[in-house]
Amino acid sequence: MAIMRLKQWAFERVALRHGRTANIEHSGWKERRTREADSRHVRVIDFERALSQLDPEEQQVLLLTYRDGLRHDHTASMLGMSVRKLYYFLPNARRKLTDILDRLDLL
């Protein structure tokens, strides 16, 4: 579930940064002050608040792996750790994020 929420957050964050709050091609024109846009902002802010509760190294591992889509060997070399350590570290970071999201009722 944490991976799904990470990918959803990354998608919504990019959409908000580029001003895409509605899918105009499929739904027609919508006013920007809709509940859909507001709920997207709230979801992004809530997820970032949950992500900020992790250790900085755990945040980096999750963001480089799932938001940026880097391979494990590139992520490990960027963070100065072995690939083996990354394979042990990544599930623990996901588990901690899942616990935080569950505690905040964001799953």
C-alpha cells in the first residue's frame, strides 16, 4: 500500500506543480476551485507530512526508488551504500511509511 501511495503522491505532486488539477481532455472544462483540486492538495500535503516523519535516509531511499524511478544500483551508489544494504533497508522504510500512513488514517 505504501508503494501505491508513494506513486499516487508523486503523480499528484507533478500535476499540481504544472497546474493540471483536472483532466480536461476527458471531463471537459472545470473551474479550478472545485473540490477535486482541493482534495488533491490535501492528499499531497498529508502524504508529505507523513513522509517527513521518516528518517532522512529512509526518505531519500523511497523517493529515489519510487518517485524518481532509479534502479537499485544507482540509488545505492548515490546514497553511498551497498546494493545489499539497500535491499534490506528499502522494505524497512516502506514498512515504517505504511505504519505512519496507517496511524494517520491515510491508507
